[in-house]
Amino acid sequence: MEETVIEERLAAATAIPASQRSPEVAAFIECCQLQRELAEEQQQDRSLSHQEKTLAALKLTASHFLSP
């Protein structure tokens, strides 16, 4: 059920024109995008290079930092 709430919030946030979004809304959208990218990368069945692991760690850190 929590995923549905997040998906609803994301849909509402992305419906707002970019020029009219508050910094909090923009951060929420970016947080969701980073978490989605990270989840997709982790679902791939292959070992990650050091650079890919570092990028994944940065995405996770940024998503937590940006989370409103």
C-alpha cells in the first residue's frame, strides 16, 4: 500500500509544470528517479564494477539527502 501512495505522490508531483515546482517537489521527483535507477541496477544479474558500485552508493546517498 505504501508503494501506491508514493506512486500517487510522484504522479501528482510530475503533473506540476517544472517551472512551477517547489524545491521540495523537485527534490522528491529526483529522489524517486534515483531510487528507481538504483533498484533497476541492483536487479540486473551481473557483478558491478567499482565505478558502478560507487555510482550506486552516490545515488543512494543523494536520494536520502534529497528526500523531503
